[in-house]
Amino acid sequence: MKVRESARQGGVIDWPYADGTNAGMGEIDHGQYPARSVDYINGCGLLVSRQAIEKAGMLDASFFIYYEETDWCVRIAKAGFDIRLSRRRGCGTRLRLIRANSAPRPCII
């Protein structure tokens, strides 16, 4: 069975409404979004240089579950680094989610 991957990887921050909008939310990834600068990258696929970490610091532990990567990306950008969404693939984990009385379903995290 082919597993469909979401195109949602990061996006832009709508500062007046304090909300982030993921590029490709709800879409299947067909490569329709080119590599580009964004405000944040979703936390499941961040590659960060040591220099960026040394200037911006680590993830803020006071965030619980949501927006820690958004805050980090903003701090990294303020430290002078570009936040780039790449089209390269290769970061992912395939798991089998099993519910009682049902067949296993593949899920990409």
C-alpha cells in the first residue's frame, strides 16, 4: 500500500492574528511547493546548524507540545539565519498504528 504524505511542512506567521499557516495544509505532496524561505518549519523535520544553535539557543522548554519550533525559528531568524523549506525528502518514520479489531494502518511521522 502506498502511503500518502502531507505537503504541510512549514509556512508563514500571521502576526496580527498570532497564527501560523502551513503551506499545503490538507494537500498530498506532489512536489508542488518549491524550496523557499519561510517563517517556520514544523518540528518533525528540522536541520539546524551548530552556529545557529549557538547564537539563538536551544528549544525553549517552557513550550509544551505546540509552537516550540515556531518560537525557535523566529529566534534563529532574528540571529541572522535564513529559515528555508527544502524539497529534499528522506526525513521520516513509518509506523504501523494498530487499533483493536482492525488491520494495521501505515502512518508517516
